[in-house]
Amino acid sequence: MSARRIFIICLGGLLLNLSGSAFTQYFNLPVYLDAAGTIYIAALGGYVPGIAVGFFTNLIKAYFVAPSEMYYSSVSIFIAIFVAFFAHKGHFNSYAKVLLLVFPLTLITATTDMLLEDFLHTTNFFKSLQNFQIDFKGNLLYEFTDKFFSMLMAIVLLKFSSPNVKEALHRLGKKQAPLPDKMKQALSTKNYLSASLRTKTLAILLLSALFVSISIASISYLLFKDAAVEDRIKTADGMNAVILSYINPDHIDEYIQLGRNFEEYKTIEKQFYTIKNGNTSIKYIYVYKIENDGCRVIFDLSTSAFEGDNPGELIPFDKDLDKYIYDLKAGKPIPPIITDDDEYGYLLTLYKPLYDVNGKCQCYAIIDLSMDILSEYVHTFVIKLIVLFIGCFIFIFAIGFSFVENNIILPVNSMAYCARILSYTSESAREKNVELIKNLKIKTGDEIEHLYHSFLKMTEDIVEYLQSLQQAKMKVADMHVKVVAMDKIAHKDSLTGIKNKTSYVETTLMLDKKITNNEAVEFCIIMVDVNYLKKVNDTYGHERGNEYLINASKLTCSVFGEEHVYRVGGDEFVVIIEGDKVSLCKYFVKQFNTEMTRKNASDALEPWEKVSAAIGVAYYQPGVDKTADEVFKRADALMYENKLAMKAARTD
């Protein structure tokens, strides 16, 4: 039977599903009738045709009816697998057995449909389970009616289908002649091969499909979440800008001293309440003046749960602001803060400074936006993504495995069987075995077919050839392992275990290439020069000196990240940071100095356990710096200035 006719039969099953669905929608019937074609094709042709018909039914309905139909593709695929399994067991040879299948199929699809319905349309899934039993009972009768008539239509079509159609569908995708019964029985026997190619291929295909699906789902989730958070940040920033537009920076002291006795204060506060009441996502609005010992309240709107603080009150700094205290006191902007605690809930907090005409920060407007609804949106998105990927994953896996089975596994196993029973005892035995190989008629049109023809022509030499090939592969793999190991050794510092100067040179050459090619590149170089190494060596010995260097390396790696740190000399370390992390470099340097000061002030540490180092930071300037070395030289010069300052400040 031609591939065109097979395609028309599968297309007929697809149209049967779509016409049944259109019929029920037109007459507003409480059933679907969109599975009869899936059941018919799965019973007639097996797993892959049935899965394809079920999947494309939902895909077409998702395009023309409603996008949510695609979420139910996993149900259609399950129906195809269920029917194909029992058809293979011979249940469709008896009308009574077929009708009995309606009951378990109804129970499973009704349960799955109801669960999907709750997943897709309910933000609180567990709460919706309370009504599941009532809805399930009402839906069970409709599902039974739907599956009964769908199964009945499929039985009628199967009765009038030619055996040739069934044989053609089962041979769909196969690239060789039908196998003799003896060979077919041998290949179906478990443990025919000590290491089954089918098992390995299935495992690789399954893991690959899972990896791709999970990766795409994870990336989609992260992008969705980041976009949602970014949207909330923009919303909060816009509201803060509106809030600041009402405040006169020259009247801050009057706001604090007079409070609601000041008419302008009352007008502004009223506007703030209007803004807050106009957006249910706003939890809190308040305006603070940052002082050395805390936050001076200017405005603090009351809520149903909390009474706002009075103007002029001094509020201690919140613990979430610890790492931003310096910037707040300096009147600088700080990043948005996301917190989640039992008292205030899941909040996005945005601080926006207000400057006077002289550029001095007079106060901060702060908005707390509730992130609860965002959390619900993200959870709903993840659930929908999982449901969608289940159907797509099964469909892709079934098609992929069918392709691998027909194009690789079956041809290879057939040739393996022929090779295994080869006999060289007589001329007639050799002719018989060669004839058996010829009758395979493998026509995959690729390397498998070339292998088949080579195998056919070189029966006597194939075993020796494969053995030599296997030995060559093992040698190549062994050489590769050794090369990789040598490469790692060549790029690592033997004392500290971090990357060495060779690796640093390669990195700077890559940066130079990007600069030369005018590629978008952003990086900074931090020069770290360890102090007192000679003193530690002379006083405590070179072994302690080595420990001192290792401790310096650990501190540098813990702050800047081991992947960015290079040891380029005896007591010199270089840090190269690229991309988005460049903007955080000053915070890293501050953290480095803080941790170094803490260690040096500790009496519990030995001299070689403490770390003293000068540090210099230089940023790449596009259009100015021609090479990474120019950036390095600036960092080195700044480090030297820091070293001189440290020497001048020494008291020992």
C-alpha cells in the first residue's frame, strides 16, 4: 500500500475527530466525540499513528477553537496508548471485550479531564479539590456516553477495514522487508543481545527529550518570572515618581515638624491615599528622611492592618537595608528589595530618592507592592507549562522512538542476528546465510544501508573489522582523557588550584580579539597584591608562606568567584569580571576589604591565616582601551597607590 493512501487513512481519522467535535459544538451537546478517529487509527495501526492523530486533533482545535485545547493533548495521547495496548493484546477481536474497555477508559479520562480543568482554571488547586467529587459524578455520565459512542464508531470502521490496511499501518516507517518468523521470534526474545541497543537508545532518547523539555520549561518559567517582576518594578517606579511629584523638597522640615497641622501636608497625604486606594497591589506607601541613626518619618499611610507612624518619628533601619545603608545615607538609588515574611507578606519594596535644586537628597519615597498575585500567576503558568509539555513530550518521544526503532534498531538487530548464525563449515551454508542477508532488503537511505551493503559483501571479515574498530575507539577515548587531563594541569596553579597565568593570557587574548572586532564587551580587571609574604616566609617558614598564599586565594575566590580569579605571580592575583556582574564590582571590592579587615582584627587567627592585600580596580573604556593589558596597567597602578596608602597607615 502506498504512503499516500496510508496518509489519507490517518487524515480520515483526524477529520472524524474534528467533525465529531464540530457536530457536538454546533448542537451544544454535553459530549465531545473527538476521540473516535484516534481510537480507530490506534486500534488499526498501533501507537505512533494513533498518537499522531490524537495530538494533531488537539493542535488543530487549539488553532481554530481555543488555545486551551492544546492542554488536553495528553488525554488524547493517553487514549491512543490505551487503545493500542489492548488492541495488541487482541481485545479488539471481540465486541464484548471492546465494550468492557469503555469503563476503565471512561474512569481514567474523566478523572484526568477534571484534574486538568482544576489545574488550568483554579489558582488554588487544593481548595478546588473539595468540589471535585460533586463535579466528577456529574461529568462521569457524559464521559461514558462520549467514550461509548466513540468506541462504537471505531468498531464499525474496523469491521469494514481491509486487513491490508492494518498491515500497511503496522509497517509504517519500516525500511526493510518483513522478517521470517524464526528471525522475528529470535529478535523478540529478551536478552537476545547482552547489551540491548534498544534499551540504550530508549534511555538516551528519553533523557534527551526530558532534558530539552525541562530546559525549555525552566527557561520559560525564569523568563516569565523575570518579566513579571520587572513589570512590577516599573509599576512601582512610576508610582514613586508620581508620589515624589507632590512633595516640595524645600518643605521637608515643615512636613516633619508641623505634620498634619500644615495644610500642604494634608493635601499631599490625601493624594497619597488616592493613589494607594486606586491600586489594590499597593500595600504600603511611606516617605522617609534618612538620618545616621534611622529613618525619620515624613509620611506613613495607615492600612487596615497597621497604623501609620506619625511625622517626625525615628524608625530604626530594617535588617533588609543593612547592605544598602551606606548608599541610603549618601542619597543614592538602591536596587528593588523583595521580601517574604509572616508579618508583612510577599512584598516588592522600591526606594526612590528626591533631590533638591542643589542635587542633595532630601528624602526617599517608598512603595511596598504585594507580590502574592504574581506568585499565583507564576504557579499557574508553571502548571500550564507542565501540562502542555506532557503531551508534546509523549508525542515527540513516540515519533522519535519509532524512527529510531525502524531506521536503526530493527536493521542493526537483523544484521546482528544474521552475523550471529553465520556458518563457514560448507559452501552451501555460506550461500544460505548470504541469501538470508540479501532478503533483509534494508533501504534506510543512510549509513545503515551502506553498512548493510558492506556487511553483505564482507561477511567473512566483519567480525575482525568491528573488533579493530572497537579497539581504535577505546584508544581514541583513552587519548582524549589524557589530553583533557594534561590541559587541566597546564591551566591550573599547582599551589592554590585556581587558574594560572597561562589561562589568564588566553582570557586576555580573547578579550583583545573582541575589542579588535568591535564586539560588545564589558569587563573590569581587579589587581590583588598580597602584602607581607616575605615577612611570613622569613618569620614562619615557606610552608606557612604557602598557607598564607592559599588563604589569600580562598578569600579572593570566595568574594569574586573562583571562575574569575587567576594567580599570575608569586603574590599577585588578577580578577577578570565580564558582563552584568561588572556593575557589582565595587560591592565585591567593599566585601573583600571588609572581610580582610575582619580577619586581621581576629586574635583567634594565626598570622598566616590572616590576609593583607592591596587592591586596584580598572574598567574597560570602549574607544579608549585598545587591549586588555591597558586596563590591567591601570588596575596595577591603582593597586600600587593602595599599597602605598596601606604602608603609610601601618603602625607596626
